[in-house]
Amino acid sequence: MIAKKNFDVIIIGGSYAGLSAAMALGRSLRNVLIIDGGSPCNKQTPNSHNFITHDGSKPDEISRKAKEQVLKYGTVQFLEDFAVTGKRVENKFFITTQSGKKFTSKKIIFATGIKDIMPEIKGFSAAWGISVIHCPYCHGYEFKGQKTGILSNGDSAFHLASLVNNLTDGLSILTNGKATFSSEQLAKIEKNNINIIESKVLEVEHTNGKLENVVFENGEKISFSAVYATLPFQQHSQIPVSLGCELTEDGYIKVDFAQKTSVEGVFACGDNVTMMRSVSNAVYAGNVAGAVVNMELVQEEF
């Protein structure tokens, strides 16, 4: 039960970026409310990698420990709920949750992440984050030397292929239709003995998310240990846009080096602002956001 209604800062999103911001603010004795609905984008991912001191940890173990440490700071509170509306009146923000609770704050931090839009491929979503993956830095080492696919086309597929090619000799690009590479890109793909498969993908066969085969429209079935995929996405929360926050051409919330959005008093950090989706990057961005928000409050009060 959250009895307090007015806060210095409301953080919407209580995963790695939001908790990191909350720690910086809690250590500065700021009254903070974290609102989180408990649906992180990596909820299916079995292990987190490439984050020093936590390499190989389960993602929920990292967030659980982080939450436990953050809430030791008595001025920070955590509400399991979804923020559904937000508005600004003069220098105060008003947030309403799905359960009807209402809160106000001087500053707001969005650590809301993004929502991946899954393709209509049977089995794909069940394997997402387990063996159908997005990042060679987060997952690539675990599939080194194994037969690997890249479900993408054009520039994004070429970029991924250049990274993944260092990890395995058994690489194929699944363009899911006519390939759209330039002649220069095709020459490099051929030079590195990377196979291109243009037949449409119908199904990802798996057992408990562990990839076994990719089934194609032409009837072919090919075994893979992992498939990288680039997916379209949407912002998990529409409140930043409703407040007037500008988005980039790619659909991320536009922020500066201090995690400030285009709206005064509104900050954003984590997967909602960058394509660099990793726990370590989210923690860094959250820490910056928390520190800069505190500095703004200091300057306003001192």
C-alpha cells in the first residue's frame, strides 16, 4: 500500500534502468516511486551475459537483487501496477495507474522499454530470447561454432552477418523472401561462404524454446542451433508521446547525453531510447538519469 501521493520523482518501469535510477536518487534522499507492471522484455531469456560480475546470471535474479538493494533506501517505494496516463500541469506531473491510483511528481523518468512485434511464424515467439535471439554480444558466445541462421534482410542482415561470422563457420541468412543486398554486400557474403536462403519461413521447430529446425515454404527443413532475428518494435508505454516527447526516426525516445527528453522535467533510459539492448547499458543509462534528475532538483531548491 502506497500511502504517499506526492513524490520528487516517479520512475515508470522497474527493471534494470529504472532500478539503477532509483538507487542514485535514493542515495540522495529523494522521495521516489517506482511503478512497474512486471513484464520485462527478457522474461524468457534463461541467462544474462556480457555484464561484468553477473555473467551467466538469470535475468530475474539480477533484478530481484537490485530491487532488494534499492528498497533498503527508505525514501524509495515500489508499486506493482501499470502507469496508463500522464499529464503535466505547470511544473507537476500527474500519473494514473491501471488500478486507478493517482500520484504526482516534480520529475519523471521513463524506463519502460520496448515491445517486440513478433512475426507470424509458428513457434517463433516461444523460442524468442532462448534460441531465437537478437544480440551476438548477449548470446553469441553460447552458440559459438554451431549452425546459425540470421532471419533478416538487407542492411540489418548484412550488419548481423559481419558480427556473427566471427563466431561460427556455419552461417546462413534467411531473407524470408527475395534478398535485397547490394552487389558489394553480396560479394562480401559470398567471400565469407555465407549461405542465403530466400524461401519464406513457415515454422520454428523447438523443444521448450530450444531450436531444432526451421521449416520453409518450399518444404525444406534445416536444422539450426540458433537464429538471430531483427524485429520491428513499439514503445511499451505511450505516455511519453502523450506528454510531447519527441521520437527518433527509428521510434526510440529522443534523449541527449544526460538522458533528457525533449520535454522539460522528463527523462528516459534503457531499451526505450537505444538499439543497444543490454543489462549493462540499461544500468549505466539509469544511473546517469538518476544523477541528473537529482542535480536538477538541487539546482531548483538550493
